[in-house]
Amino acid sequence: MNQQRVKRILVACGTAIATSTLVAVRIKEEMAKRGINVETRQCKATEITSQAQDVDLIVSTTPVPSGLNKPVIQTLAFLTGIGKEDVLNQIEKILKEM
């Protein structure tokens, strides 16, 4: 497998404490299984605009501001389990296309 650069994902939730930590850990584990090296960073939803400059993808459990010029996935799948595999496939597809 060729050496690919680490993909950066910004994970946002309301408070940047429990929910974003859970989502970040799950994304990192699942992408590792798929051979994609990711680095995650967490923030509050209100910090997305200031934190998004150097990331490849934003995953949020809350609505995000428009006009970020980054791919955004807004989902509760990691909390509910509903549609989680679809979201992981979507994340994988976005990261592999970069």
C-alpha cells in the first residue's frame, strides 16, 4: 500500500466533550480498519468556522454554518447506530477521493 498523507477530520458537537469524543474515536477506529490514516480534532459547533481551515472533512452532530468549502457530514448515526455503516462508507469515499 502506498504511503498516503494523514487525512484530517474535524468532529463537532454542541460542547466538544462527550459526543465528539465518541464520534472521533469510532471514525478513527473504522478508518484504520479500512486502511485510511486519520487524525481527528474536536470542537464545539460554534467553533467550526475558526477550526475548519486545515481539515479535509467535517463531521458534526449539530447543524454547521454554510460556506465552509469543505465536505460536511451531519449525522447522529454514531449515537443511534442507525445508518452508521452508510456514514462510514461516505467518509471513506470522501477521504479516498482527496
